[in-house]
Amino acid sequence: MIGCVKTSGRLAAFAVAGLLAALPACSESDGRDGGGAGARTGADTARTGAPGTVFRGGRPGAAGAGDPYFPELGNGGYDVTHYALTLSYDPGSGRLEGTAEITAKATADLSAFNLDLLGMEVLSATVDGRGAGVRRDGQELTLQPREHLRKGAAFRGVVRYAGTPEPVTHDHGWREGWLRTDNGAVAFGEPTGSMSWFPGNHHPSDKASYDITVTVPKGVQAISNGQLRSRRTGGGRSTFHWHQAEPMASHVATVAIGSYDIKTSRTRSGVPVVSAVDTTAGVDEDGAVLGRFPEIMEWAEGRFGPYPFSSAGVIVDQAADVPYALETQTRATIPAGIFHTTNVVHETAHQWFGNSVTPRTWRDMWLNEGFATYAEWLWTEDHGGASAQDHFDRNHAKAADDDEWDFPPAEPPSASDISGQPVYVRGAMVIHKIRQAVGDEGFRSLVRGWTLSHRHGHASTRDFTSYVEARAGRKLDSIWDSWLYGDGKPS
């Protein structure tokens, strides 16, 4: 994702209003290894039981994953393996009808479990084909199956829902989630917006494969992640079925609905490319930026290792409709106003850093943004522009009271800061100090090894620092203490 340091001029602010307001830091546990705090009290508590109540050997799963910045995001007691989302959208009215089929595995004995869903009316819910108890409390949707789920058991939950999705609004008027556009909609999920358009375990620590099937009026396209499996038209409606085979965190799932010019091709390594350009965006489909995408992909594979997914591409929307660029998996979404090579490089790098190697919690977001920003520095260095050292020196020359030094990249003080400037630029400076420590060849090997060893997985800051020290063969406390965790401008 592009933050305030990018050419978009985005003022990133994730101080979430209302129920997702920044809260004091919690345990770093991902909340998926036990029941934890259960469903919250409410008028119909009797349907699911009070928090912590034991039901014949089971407990309600935790209502949050315990993230340091968004403790209510995600849920405990189960691990999703696949989402099958069937959506029908009317651009005129803005009404969305959906069925979410969630295949999961219980990681604890469960009497009930939670999903994240904000707004929308739940029409029905089943677990393993039988009607389930339903309770709503803010973003928490609690389902109580008729038979309790035993640890290790696979189960299938199905939720039918409908309504007009409302975007998640942050301080400074910042919006994410399901965003209506002039002729359709686009779904942005980072960090909390996916719960506005489908129920799920919306924390980066739980990744799954996806099938996303979208029905829209004839003449309207629906673009999503992965590969297009089928497209059919009849009765004045068109249905698009997209399949994302590799694991994906929900915050980089997307649907883009509207009028698009779609082009397909392949990279030199054989990866299918689907590029969708909003017909009203004013972007030259055959222009220099879109034309360089295969070159950018080839360069990125040389720098970061084999491309981790089975498809690639970009979605270009009107700048008025899409407020920022986001690394939506396999197909980054970039507004037309900032659709230039640097941003394509940044979002393409995220396919390795953030999408394939996903942060364990939102505290680890600097691993995404630091690497993606450093990719920009490497691109200019490899293409006759400023070297990474030039970028480093230019940024280090900034005054000690510049907001670049407001906080360490690995320790933003609150949820409102996880997309702040230090996470991007100072994060990239950490990466450059590692490169200086291990040398150019050692750095190239280190980066490719990191993306391969954690491919389709998760990583924390501690995982990364331990990995780097193992590859370097020595402690690098001077880098971590000053650049990663130190307050103020390092000397």
C-alpha cells in the first residue's frame, strides 16, 4: 500500500473511529490456539451463552485475534482454509446480496465461533448444513452450531446476507471497505475494510484460498483476484467466477465492478497477466507504464525470487473513485492519477512482501512497506537513476524533527500510525543498513531466501531479525537498536 511518503501524497491515517478505535496494546498471540474471550453479552445472550461458558466440553471462540493495534479484528478457535463468496451487485441501488461459504478447521473445542461482519443484514446461517444460532454485536457475528465442534474437526459455515455496504470511515475522513464508484464499486480491505462486504476471520494471520463469483448487469465487468475460471451472460446479467488458489489474507481480497478494458498476456516466465483499465480513467492502455509491466515483473523475479502466484496484473481506476493504491493480491489496484512506474514497482513488490510473506500482526507492517519502498530504490538504481545509497542519504539528511523520525518503524505508537512515514521510509533504511552489513551479493541471496522460506506464510519482526542474523553469521544489534527500535534520528 502507498502511504504518505508516496507520490500520491496520501495522508495515511488508520485511527479508526467508533468500535475499531485504537486501543491499548494487547498480547501478540494470534488468538487462534484456544477459545479465549467468547461472544459478548447482549439481549439474546441465552442463544449462545455468556462469555466463557462451557458447553459440554466446548467454549465460544475468541471474539478477536489479539492484534496489538486492532484487538477486535479476527477471531479465535478456528483456521479458515477456503472462502467461496457468491455475490450479486446492483450498481444503481448499491445493494449487495451475498452468500459466504467458509470452510475451516477448529483449533479448539468450540460451542460457538465468531466472524467479522460490519453492517449488512444476516438472512440465514448454517454450520455443516444445519441451522445455526445467530447473534450480532457490532462487528461481531456469532454462530452457534447445533453440534459442538471438536478440536481438529473440519466444518463448513454458510452465511447469507444482504444490504447496502457502508465503507469503514477513519479519522480525517479516510475510507476503506466497499466503495461505490460512478459506475460500480471497488473493495479495499487494508486494514479493516473487508468486513464491510463479507463475513470472515479478518486478520492477516489467517490466510485461505478463495473462489469469488460476482453477478452484475450485462455490460458491466467484475474483476477479482487470481484467475478467471468462467464468464457467462444471460437474462440481462453477467457472472464472473475468479479463483485464487494460493493463500490470501482477506485485507488484499478485492472486487472491482464497472466498465473496464481488459487485456491479457503472459510474462516471460509464463505467468498469465490480466490488466483492467477503467474506461473513464483516461489511461493509455498501450502507454509506457502499462507496457512496462512485463519488464517490471521480470526485474522483480530477478531481485526477489520466483513470482509466488499463478496470475498477475493491475487494476486502474479513476482517481476520484479510488483514494490510494493497494497491493490487492495478484492484481494491484492503482488510481489513474498516480499510475506511474514507481507505484507499479511498489505494488508489484508487495506480491512478495505482504501478500506471499504476510505480517503476523499489524505491528509487523513495516516488513511490507519497508521492502516495497526499498524496491523503488532498487528499481531506480538498476535503471540508471539514483542509487539506493542516494535515496538513503537524501532521507537521512532530513532534520531531526522531521516526521520521518517520529517513531521506530517496528513500533508505531498506535493504530493511527501503522501507515505513517517511518513505516515506509525508515523501514526501507533498515533494509539498506542490512544490505551494507552483508554486501550486495549476500543481500540478494538473503532477500530471495527470505521470500522462498516464508512463501505463502507469515512472519513477524522477530522472525525477520533472527533470519537476517543467521544469514549474516553475527548479531546486528547496532542496526536493530538504532534503526528499527530506536527513538529519534539515528546518527
